[in-house]
Amino acid sequence: MILRDKILTKLKKRNVRVFTIPDIIELASHDGVRKELVRMTKDNLIFRLMSGVYCVSQNSNEYPTVEEVVDALTRNYNWKIWPAEEYALYLLGLTLEAPKVYTYICSGPHRQYEFNGNIIKFKHAVVSKTKPFSYHTNLIIQGLYELGKENITEEALCIVATKFSKEELEVVLEESKSSALWIQECISKIYQIKA
């Protein structure tokens, strides 16, 4: 099997449309993979979204999402991430307008990318190696901080409660015990709404 077929087969098996070289590096040398990606781009089998990030052309007619690009970047750098600021509010249903800046807290350095008219911003934070919060806990905490203590309403807590299962909120409730008291109180109310 030629290298381009190996690349496409591997990506299809992993159900990955947006990728970086580390996703396929075991298939050949770094130089070999890079050269093959240049040829595949010329042959319209893939297209380059930004430096080092590619998309398979034949998997879908839809343009890649910001989330797919973020997934590829975080796999590439092996970062732990969670949404923050306005993007966290959007994911929690607390704002209906998709943000122009997709902000993530990450275990890596501060970085910023432009993609399809949007800004993807990674903000460094120290991530505990012993007991990191789950994605859902981090998402809710970031959303509550962005909303602000003075803007928390019963309606907002009800909206957040609809986004998660009771089991997910049980984990959030347990993990959030080390967060600020007002955050704990909000999460307790969210859990009670769901229960």
C-alpha cells in the first residue's frame, strides 16, 4: 500500500478529518510524511487549513469546524484543554451567539490562531497532575466565573442543568468541593434542579 493510502486509511479508521503530522507520523519518517502531504495537497486529496494542520477533502463536503481544528492542535501538542470565557457561556447555553473568539484554558503555553474568520485562543493554566477536574466540571466553573457571581439567576442555573445528565453532575458536585464557596453553592443548586 502506498503512503497516501496508508494515511487516508489510518485517518478514516480513527474517524479523523482534521489532522497534523503527529497523527500519522508512525507511517513514515517526518520528512517522508511531510513530502507526501505536499503531494496530496497538490492532488486535492487534502487541503491545508493553517500551518501544520490539514483536512481530508473526501470525507465531507462541509468545511471543518473550529472544534475539529482545536482537537487536532491539542492532539498535536498533547494539551489538556477546556473552554473558557464567552465560549464556555455559549456551550452552556447561557448565550445564543457563537463567539468570534474561541478561548480555551490549556496546559500548554499561550497561543493564538486564526481560522475561518475566528480567533482560537489558548490561555495557559497550571493543570494538577494528581487530581485534575473533568471537562464538565471545568466547563461549568469557567462559565460561572465568566457570568459573574452577581449575574447568576435561577434561570441561568436551570439552563446549565439541562446540558448535563444527573450522573455527570454528580461528578461535578464532588469535584467542585475545592472551588470557591459561591461556585460550590451554584453547582449544588444545578444538581438539585436536575435531581
